[in-house]
Amino acid sequence: MSTNEEVVKMIAEREVAFVDFRYTDTLGREHHLTTPAHVVDEDKMEAGVAFDGSSLPGWKGIEASDMLLIPDPSTARMDPFREEATLILTCDVVEPSDLKGYDRDPRSLARRAEAYLKSSGLGDTAYFGPEPEFFVFDSISWNAEMSGCFVKIRSDEGAWSSADDANGTNLGHRPGIKGGYVPVPPVDSFQDMRSEMCLLMEQLGVPVEVHHHEVATAGQLEIGTRFSTLVQRADWNQIMKYVIHNVAHVYGKTATFMPKPIVGDNGSGMHVHQSIWKDGQNLFAGNGYGGLSEFALYYIGGIIKHARALNALTNPSTNSYKRLVPHYEAPVKLAYSARNRSASIRIPYVGNPKARRIEARFPDPLANPYLAFSALMMAGLDGVQNKIHPGDPADKNLYDLPPEEDAQIPTVCSSLEQALEALDRDREFLTRGGVFSNDLIDAYLNLKAVELDRLRVTPHPVEFDMYYSL
């Protein structure tokens, strides 16, 4: 589908009952408005659907709440989870007064980022290939109130379940701690579920390349999908999350993209592969280190320079920084290397120069993909524009350096608070070309400050463990 006329024809031919208009808020949550299909014609597609922007955190005030959803006809897809035939359309959020993309709408921002790349003359296409990891549990429960707080994860695949004897049976096959990387069934108990997720993603237009169990116990999984342009790849991320959550739900299980739901085992990252192209040529391919061009090295330099500000967008939760600690395959050192997974920037080995790219390893899957991909690109382009060389590559295991060497290599942020402070100080590179606005950044910082404050004032069970008897 590529035009409004074709979408309306699709609605008629497939006897669609409802049309679901989807959009994403500042924090990365998807929302939707559903209308009867018979009211959706070409005029409706062009004029859009009105909604209340004041009901979303960090968006409009009630005195100026009217907003419009303008559907992108190229995103039309059938919802495989609804009993009634429902067509999904991803939308841009626009101001009714001038029909321009809303300043705080992440998808409109990502469109501005793509336009900025072209206007800069540095390139015309940015490709992104994220790898969001996730967990699937049997059930989850938690509470945080005046009488106390707790969280309880239930997972038959969890290493801690080896002593359970539910209904007199325990089949015993499960991955151990840090022992979950690509075992075959029955140790990998999620093969069929992942396969179903993959088939539905393909059905919804997201090309799948690989799926497997990840390193952690208790159902840490990954589905690898194809790279694409910035906006489309961010759209695909939202489709992936929708499919993964809903397939797990149908199986009577629960999926989460929290970076660190389990203490003592690997967390979930979202390694982001990226490259810049111009006139059909990959600008990252060259004869330098790892087969990179000078352009690519400067791009890496920009990401490393702005990494701490980027953390606020690529690692946007308090939980994110429980993953970013050494020895759990999480890259905390701001260095680059070919094939070295302890560095924050990796240059994957490829046989074809057209596939030359870099991989930022510190982001996690709670990131709003529209904001995160745009910010990574803006940081990289700043490196190119200002010729920020990243220095020498790091080909050692960065987790086991002598103290004097370790002290010389900068690190990512160690807390969300630190990341937000960095973003507040280092934002000019994001605002070039009107891609990010100071208004959006301020609103984002305010939303995240609320999250910080809530955690800051809540007693933690670990504090009772450490201090109760003193």
C-alpha cells in the first residue's frame, strides 16, 4: 500500500470492519483510536482523525489540546490479533492550525531528522538495524505501597526452578545462569513461540532474518530483523513490540523489554547497527580500521563525544543502568573495536563493503526508537561535521584492564539522573535543523524527573537487607 486510494480499496476488498489509527508518545508508548471502517474514505485519510493531546504526559495543555492524526498509507497492515477484521495505520501527529508535524511527536521528529540529513549534504539515507532483546516469563507480580514492596518472577525456564515440583513434575531441561545462548529444545522452550512471532512479523511487513534464545536464563530471547531507513525501521520496532507482547499473551505468558528484570544475569540490550549512504554509495566503507572510511570514524567520534547525553534517550529508564555494569556483556566503555563486544561501538565483520556499518551496543529496548535513532544519527553527523576522531581502537577485553588503563577510557552514564544532566548540558547537536527542539528536550527531562523522584522516595527491599538490623 502506498496511497490513500489504495488503502480505501483495501478496506473494501478485505471487508475490513475497523481501522486502527496508531501513534507513539514521547516515552515510546503506542496509542490508538479505532473507527468503523465505513467512515474511512480518501477525504478522511487526508484530513485525519482528531484526538485530545492533553491526555498524554508531556504533550499539550488542556487549553490547546486538539490534535490530528494523519495516517501514513504505506504502513497499512491487518491486525492478526483482533477477532473483527481491523486495519492498522501508523500516523503522524500534526497541529490542526498549520498541518505541520507536532514538535513533540516522535515520528514527526524522525522525519525531520531524515530531512536534515539530506539538507546537510553529508548523505541522503540513514540505515538502522536494531536488535531488541526481551524476556518472556510465565507470570509476574509486584507491589509498591506503604505496607511494603516486592517483585516476583515466575519462570519454569528460570534456573531457580530446578527445585520446583509443580503437580509432581519437573522436566529439568532449562538454561543455567548465563547459559541460555542458542541451545536447542527442550532447553530452549520458546522455539515455537518465537517462530510464530516471526511469521506474524513477516505478515505485517517486517522482514525477519534470525531468531534464537539469548544468554540469560528464564526466557531471554531475540528476533533479528532486517535494517531499513530511519523512520521505517522505528515503525518496525513498534510492530515488533506489539507482536511480541501479544503472542506471549496468547500463550498465557508475559513479555517484557525491561533491560534488567533479573538480578545476577545478563540484561536486554538493543544493539543499533547504522550507516549513512549517498547516491547509492555506503559512506562507511573504506580502507581504514575495520574496513571503515574516515567518514565512519568521525561518525563514531561524534557518538562517543555525545554518548552521555545520548544515554538519556537510548537508555531512558532507571532500570537501564542496572544493565550497564561490567561483566554481563553490557558495554560500559566508550571505545570502538572490530568484533570486540566489550566496546560500546563495534564494527561487525562483513564480506561485502556495501554491508559495512557500525554497531552502537549501549542502547536498550526501552528507548523510543524514533528519538533514539534520530539522536544517534545527529551525534554521528556532528562528528563528521567537526571531524571528531575517536582515537585508537580498543582491541583488548575492556572488562579486565589494569587500573591505570581502565581509568583512561571514558564510560557511559551510571544512572538516569547523570544521563539527564548530560542531556541538559549537551543538546545543541540535537537541535540543528530544528530536528529536536529545546521545548521537546525540556518536556522530556521533566517527564523523566518524575520517574527519578518516584524511585528516589521509595524504600527498596535491598535497603532493608543492608540496614534493617544496624
